[in-house]
Amino acid sequence: MLKRFKARFLLAASVLLVSPAVAADLPAKKAPPSAPPVFTWTGLYVGMNAGYTFAASDPINLSSANLFDNTLLNFGPASALGATGTVRARLDGFFFGGQIGYNWQFSERFVAGVEADIQGAGVRGGNGQVSIWPAPFGFAATSFKVNRQLENLGTVRARLGYAATPTIMAYVTGGFAYGGANLSGAVTQALRPSTLTSDTVRGDHYDMLAGWTVGAGAEMALGRNLSAKLEYLYYDLGELWLGNPSLAHRNALLGATPIVDATYAHTRFAGHVVRTGLNYRFDSTIPETHGSAASPQFAALERPKYEGWRWLAMPYVWVINMNGTMLLRNETVAADATFIDAIAKSSSFPLAFMGRVETSNGPFFAYGDLAWARIRFAGSTLSLRSPIADLAVAASVSGHLRQTVAIGEAGFGYELARFKLLSAPASFTAFDAYAGLRYANIGLNLNASAVAAANLPLLGVEQIGGRSVIGSGALWWIDPVIGVRMRHSFAPGSQFEARADIGGFGAGSKFSWQFYGGYNYDFQFNGMNLTGLIGYRALGMDFAKWADGRQNGINAVMHGPVTGVGMKF
């Protein structure tokens, strides 16, 4: 017992007498590392979006009621029925805008939030109709055109999301929608065989409409602060009514007004929205939480440094298809043709020969682009949507249209951010913003052939019947342009590029937009650094001007595949 006590005493004393130097040499126990931050959707964010909207199948309706008829020929009912009808009119276009919102992730999987956004919309469409309505002692020949525009669209919505993974969220959304809507129309009527003819009645009504929206989407985190989303919305803003001035028929000889009609137009503004967007969440609003959840799949990279200028010279060919209308001396001309149609009905090959030059140094770049094309339409690919306003009778009108297009662009841009996929370190994705000017010169020459026509003095037609030259001229304007570009490099020398821009805003054209998507592949030939290109380009333009009391303009989309080979140096 005594021996066991002595042994324990000696062991304790030896521990107490160990020198500090020896104790310092003993291995220290480290504190466990703190867990990495868990990604959370909670936070205040702002962002930008771009997309396309198209209408549901809501028509534009025109109605007319005869107020009084002091003629002996009983033209009143026919005049009202002639100015009554329904037309199917598109309401589609591209738009860009921004949003602001706040998310709150209140459990591991569920996220609630609220978001407000507004978009500038180049959304418009219209159509026309012609009717010849019989009367007891003659007929009423009526021509009317109606157009609608959605100038802007905004929403204030609640969102409820489910995080399928820590960085991928699916959500449903709905709430309040509002938009600036415009409805315009023009009606002209002639009563035959009398001398009663109406002036062209024009009306235009703009109003801010309010309604509702509902939709769904998905959002993926690209990093702690940045996320990308794809979203669908359906909106309904209700109806817009337009009361045109009265349709009054005057006697050209006596100056009397024996017939007056009241005309109204109305349509519903409702449609579908498909858009993509980028959101940036502010650090000060993101809570610091820790755990073991997965981290985002993307990591931010530094933008390239200023290391000298690099150049790209790319001649390429654009194979054009066209959809839209031309307006020449108040006459709306439908010019819808595919590339095959244009070849079959054209004496010239419908191609645009183009060239693009781009130079870059670090995150900064500048560009220039020039295109020239001549397109001819004829026969069944071209027809007047409504006959000449003061025609007594018009069975059909067709002809030949020659269009010359020259488009020049120049501007500069800056790389906003660059990211890489952690599982593919050789690739990266970059986002750029750019601004510039676009010059457009559209030359039109229209020859029309009327099958049956009479009473055309106001049009200034050189010849009635057979072939008649309606007119020719040139439209030109300069648009300010702003846009965004995405570049994804799969590997060095293999890159996909998409860019979209909008312009005009009333400074040049009413509105213009452009989209391009294409793939580039670099290769060498005889010691030269070359790059091949294949892609698709679409350019939409809406421009009008008045000359000599008549309106000329274009509202059309030129689109088609693009290919070319350029040089890098």
C-alpha cells in the first residue's frame, strides 16, 4: 500500500517539474474549423431582364352605329355595317427592363418574397379590313385599319419558392400588373353610286391599364450574390376602348352632311411573357449562417487586364427572311416572304453582305458593323392590306416592291462580370453591356397593279388601271442603342455568343430591337489566326414619317441565318 502511494507521488511531482520549454514541444490540440457559410436566398436584390411577349387570341373589334340618315337612298344601315367588323391582330415584341425584390428563406427548402419590375416594350400589332356592303340603291365601300401597342409593362408580385437544391429554386408567382396601352384606328367610306364620301376618321387613345398576372419560374445561384432566372408570366390588363370621331358623309356638290355614324374600337390587352434575368443581392442583407449545405456551383473570376489591343475582322453573309409591313403614301403594304419565296419571286438574290470589326483591351471593347442588301418582292408575296381610301371599287391590288437596306452600327462596351463552372475549370461565362448608334437607310420603290379601280385623284397615281407607279423614296434615321451580351467559352477557341439590344425610343425610330446568337470556332490556316462563325440574326424596326400630308414608314422584322470566316490579330 505504501509503495503504491510513493509511486503515485513521484509521478505527480515529475509532471509539475516539467520545464516550460518541454511543454511547448508537446503537440497542441487545434480548435475544430468553422463550417463554411451556407448559401441562403434571403436578401434584397436588384436585376435586369429581357424577353419576348406575345398575345392571346384576343381580336380588335370595330363597331359603328348610324346616328341619322337624311338621304332618300337609305344608305344608313349599310354605312354602319360596313364600319363594323373584327380583325385578328398580333401583339408581340421584345422588351428589356429591371426588377427589385426581397427574398426570405424561412426553412431549409421554402422561400417567400416580393418583387416589382417594369419593362420598356416594343410590343405592337395591327391589321385592316375591307368590306363592300350592299344598300337598297347601291353599296358602301369601307376600309378601316386598327393598331394596338403596349408601350410598357410592369408587375408587383408575391413569390413562393421551393429550393430543390441549396442553389436551385423553383417558384410560383402572381399579383398586380399594369401597362401603358395605346389603341388607334382609321376609317374611310364611300357610298356609291352617290357622291357621298367620308373623310378619313382617325382616333388615338392612350391609357394606363391595371390588371393581374400569374406565372412560374426557376432561379439558379451563380455565386453568393448573383443568380440567373427563367420565368413565364400570363398578364391580363383588361380592355381599352377608342371612340373615333363621327364618320360623316358629305355631298361634294352641295356641301351637306346627310349621313353620320358613330364608330368605336376596343380590344383586350392580355398575353404571355417569357423572359430571362440576372439578380444581384446586396451583401448587407444576406445573413451569415453556417452549416453543411452545398456551395454554389459557380465562382467569380477577375476581368481581363489591359494588355494591348486585340482585333477581329469578320465579313459574313446574312440570309434574309422578312415579316412585316411597309407604309408608302398612306398605303400599308404586306411584305411577308421566306428566303425561298424571295428567290422564287425575285430577280436578285436576297442576301446581305456584311462586315463586323471589333477591338478589345482588357474589359473594354468597341465595335463597328455595316450591312447592305437589296430585296425584291412580287406577286403573291406582296399585297395591299387595305385598298386606297377613296376607291369606289377595289377587287385586289398587287405589285412589285424593291427595297434597299443599308444599316451601320458603332459603339463601345464593358465587361461587367465573369464566372466559371467549378466542375469545368477550362470554361467561363462573361456578361457585357454596350451602347452605341445605329444608322438605317431604307429605300422603297412600289409598283402596284389594280384589278378594278376608280376615283383615284387623291393618290396621285400616274395611270389608272393596269400598272400604276404608287411611289418611291428613302427613309433614314439614327437610333441610340443599348444592349447586353453573354459569351460562354466551352474551351479556348470555342465560344457561344448571344447579344440583344433595343433602340429608337422616339429619338430616331419609334422602337427598334436586335437579337443575335452564334457559335465561333478558332483555327489556323497558313499561319493565320482565323475564326469561323455560324448563327442567327433578327432585326426589328418601327419607323414612320409624314411627307406632303401622307405617311411613309416601315414596321418589319428581318431575320435569318448568318455565316462567315474572319481573322484575329
